[in-house]
Amino acid sequence: MAFTQTDRDTLAGNIATGVLSARFSDGREVRYQDVNGMIKALALIDGELSAASPTSTPRFSFATFPRW
């Protein structure tokens, strides 16, 4: 399953409020045994989202020095 930012936000919000279940964008509902399981799932989602996001274009800057 590909997770979405909405899935991540839902899970993070449920962790913050102590709700031990989450309904994801594909309709699945998951009930966790404890918050530790939810935190592990959140880390998994974060990893998948960061791997799927495009990398930013490198930016360069050049130092300028005054002429004496």
C-alpha cells in the first residue's frame, strides 16, 4: 500500500490524542495494541513518504569579496 500524507497526519493525530485505531485513505481500519506500535507504523510511513518525494534541486551560492 502506498501511504499518503493524509494517512500520516491521521496516524500522528491519533497518537497525540491516544486513539489506538486509524482509518487510512484506502478504507482500511487498523487497531493497534499500544502507542509503540503506532509510533513504529508512523516511522514506516515517514520512510515511505520521504523515499517517494523528489529530492530538491541543489542550490549553490558564491561568496563575493570586496575589491580593494
